[in-house]
Amino acid sequence: MEKHLLVIHGPNLNMLGKREPEIYGSTTLYEIDAKLKALGEMSDIRVETFQSNHEGAIVEKIQEAVGKCHGLIINPAAYTHTSVAIRDAILLLDVPVIEIHLSNIYKREPFRHKSMVADIATAQISGFGVQGYYLALKGIVGRMKDES
Ligand code: DQA
């Protein structure tokens, strides 16, 4: 059976390429998603990507994935630091979850040091820029295959 990996991007990540490029780089979200899908295909994994600027839409997307997806990569963006709702939704999943950040959140303002997701995620990648997404995919695909 083909495995399904869900990738969720939180608020303002649709602006990658234009948004604070000195922090987040010049790659667009479209380019990241296209590469993730191509890398997934090479491992026989169907990669579905989703971006929203709305907390409730992200919660609903995670709820819909319960029992359907085999892994989740999520950059909750600003909701990382605030969202009990996204944390609670992630707790519904019984699959590997990678939390990813383009920037190193621990080198930035103190309010970014707290993650509502870190202690319930399988792993966290923070500070590798776009390469972090590709590392996350490699790591989670290994986990998803171990668990099959
Ligand atoms: C981010 C870090 C967050 O603090 C910030 O609000 C973002 C992006 C990152 O990828 O580095 O929007 O998650």
C-alpha cells in the first residue's frame, strides 16, 4: 500500500521568497512543495502539502488525516508558540511527527523559544533553512518504512 505523508505549513509561509529573506531564504513554498513531492515519489510515498493562515483550518486538516496519513511534517510557524489547539490535534495522530522551522527558533527572540509541539513530536529540525524540510522527509520516510 502506498504511504501518505502530510506536510503542513502555517501562517505567512505562503510568503516565503518575499518574507524576510535574510531569515527565511529566497526559496518559495511552491518550490519546497514540488521538491518534497518529487523526493516522496522516489520512495513511493505520496506527499500531500497544505498551507493555511488559519489555526482552525490547520486543526481540521490534522483531524481529517487521523487514520489516513502515515506521517506528518509540520511547520506551525507563529502558531508553534501559542497553539494548544494544534498541539491537541497532533495528539490525535498515532504516526511519526516532525516539527520543522526554517530558522533556529532558539537563537531568536525569547517568545520563539517555546514550542507547544516540541515535546509531543518525534523530532524537531530548526535552523537548517529549506534543507530542513528535505532532511525531515528523509528521516520520516525511514520511520514510516520501519513502522510498516
Ligand atoms: C518559523 C519560526 C516562527 O517563529 C515564525 O513565526 C515563523 C516561521 C520558522 O520556520 O523558522 O513563521 O516557524
